[in-house]
Amino acid sequence: MTIDKHQAYQQAVREINAILEEETNMILKMATINCVLKQYLPYYYWVGFYCVNEGQLMVGPYQGTLGCLHIPFSKGICGRAAQTEKTQVVANVHDDPAHIACDSRTNSEIVLPVWDNEGQLIAVFDIDSTELASFDKVDQTYLEALLELHFRQNKLIKSYL
């Protein structure tokens, strides 16, 4: 099935923005973003946030198979995104020695850093696909803008409920 990524992202972002217009709770934002994006982007196999906690990443809201519970900043593509604070786009995770195989069906991945309105790294946003080379500049551009709007430009309540 071929999809128009631009159209899918535009529809998803419009829906996310409408739902989260007045929302300030970090966890509710994360859960909503996961749900809506997974509905609109069929190549998303696993989508979720790993939250920063005492120098490591801990699995937060996600949709998909069981995620790794803890990831040190020194390990994996998620750790590399947290450590460098740069988006990581990996066309074939099996060619990247840093990859942690939480699920062996993952073939490509994009991981984006997430900052709060004080410029603090609060999470990474991890998306996996069972297909090779699923992610590109289109994904990166829409996702970076979405995270900027909902986390960096807004004051967040960082409680779990």
C-alpha cells in the first residue's frame, strides 16, 4: 500500500493539534501523539516515548510490542539521540552496531530528541518500522515540528496523571 506521507502527516497533525489545543499534561500529550500517528501512518510498527530519568531513558507511553524498559544514554539508537540531542534516522537497524533489538522485527527506525520549554531534554520519541528505509526527511520534518509545538513551545505539567 502506497500512502502520501505529506497528506497523512497533515491529517494526523491537524487532529493532534485539535485534541491537544489546551492540554499541558506531558503524559497525555505523549499518549495522544502515539495513538493518532499510529492510526495515520501504517508503516509505524512501534511508536513511543522514552523519558529521561537520572541519566537514562525509561519507557514511557507507547503503542506496539513490549519496549525495552531502561536504555542508558550510552546504548542504542535511542541513547545516541539522547546523548547527541540530534534526530537519528536509520534505514537498516541491522547495519547499525548501536541498535538494541527490543523486537527483532524492526528493520528501520527514527528517534527524535524532545525538549521542554526550558530547553531540557525530557524524552526521545522512537518510531520503528518492519520495512527497510521507512523514514526520511518528510518524517523528520513533520515530527520535529510536532514535538517542538507540543513540548518545547508549551509549559508542561510533568506528572503522570
